[in-house]
Amino acid sequence: MVRKKIALHKRLLCTFVISTMLLAGCGKDVSESVESTLTESIVEESKEAVSKEENSVETSAESDAEEEAPVEINIEAHYPPVEDSALKDEILSDYEEAYQYWWWFSGTAPMNSDYVKEEENCNYYAFDYPGITTLDEFKKFLKTRFTDEIIESKLEGDFFKEYDGRLYVLDAARGSDISIDHVDYEVYYDNDKNEGEIAALIYRQDFDDKTGETYLTGVVDVEYIRFTMEDDGAVFNTFPTIW
């Protein structure tokens, strides 16, 4: 764009000079001072236009560089990174499965509304999942993805209860964290120790009142999900809530 504008001003200048010479040749009274003044004016305008364009390009480039500046993320991993894509997918698949069960403790558990128990103005509905009827069966099921310590800590409250040999769950739900734009995951694993961790990279967002849109703040929090590899896959011994 800058080169095009320079060429355009050069053509205008040439056109003006040629026109002036033709007029002089036809006997027109053209003053050398007027010619000089007009020529200088066109040259100065050309220089100003080029200068403005160059400044505009530089400003635009600086702005793009600021927007595309990479976010520095400090991951303090305790294990080597997983290079085997198949193993990485397997571990992340186990995590996604565990994440689904984790949501059950926040109001997304499968329920059967035909069976309800009311207690202190709260409704408990029969837990509805194949192969799980009692609290003991529920604990055994969760052991495929969580350690005993995590299971007991999640069952300490009154969210799940057993009535007459049947498991019930409280009808309640919690909201999600609206400050999260998206989450990326990196996987680390020590094959000799059969243990590793998933680093969850949480990209934060905020709301712009003027534009009515959300934008990335540049803040990236890191959470670590530790696990050991068992016969049925990854069993997690830490599981921070990310939602």
C-alpha cells in the first residue's frame, strides 16, 4: 500500500510537470515561482502521505504482535511427558470418565423420579445407574477411577444416602465457573513407577461491558491431577474440581 501511494504521487508530479511544459510551449504565461511552489507542495503532500501510511502500518503491526503474544505457562511437572499418543489418549479417556462421575456429586447424577424420599424439605431420588443399587456397590464402582480416600471424602456429606437398601441422591445442582474459557491438558507419566499426573491448563476469560463479549485475560491457572496406573486404567488420588 505504501509503494502504491508513492507511485501515485510520483505520477501526479510527472503529470503536473509535463502539463506545465506544454502550457509554456503554447505561449501561456506560466510563472517559474508558481511552478516551483506547486511542485514543492505536491512533494510535501507525498512525503506526509507516505509518513502517515508507514506509521499506520507500524502501529498495526505492533497491535497484532501484542494480540498474538504467547502466554507463558509454568508447568511444574513431577514426571516425564508422555510421548506415546496412544497412551496419552488412554489416560485422558480415563480422566474424562472420572470427570463424569465427579459431576455426580454436583447434581448431575442419574435419577429415577418414580422413587422419591423427602427429608428436611429436600428431595432424594433413587440413583439410577446399571449395576448400582446400594451404597457399597456405588463405592466399589467408583474405585475403578478414584482412591478410597477420595471416595470417602466425597461421601462424607448427605448428598448420597441409602434408604431401605437402596441408594438415593439429593436433587440439587451447582453452577459452573464462568471465568473459564477453555481447558487444555498435558500428560506426564513414569512407566517405572506406574504413576503420573495430568496438568490442566485453565484459560481465564472476562466480560467486556462495552462490546458485550468475553475475552481471554491472559491468565492461565494450572491444576494437577495425580494418578496411578492399575489393571483397569488410571486411578486418581487427587482430583481438583474444574468447571
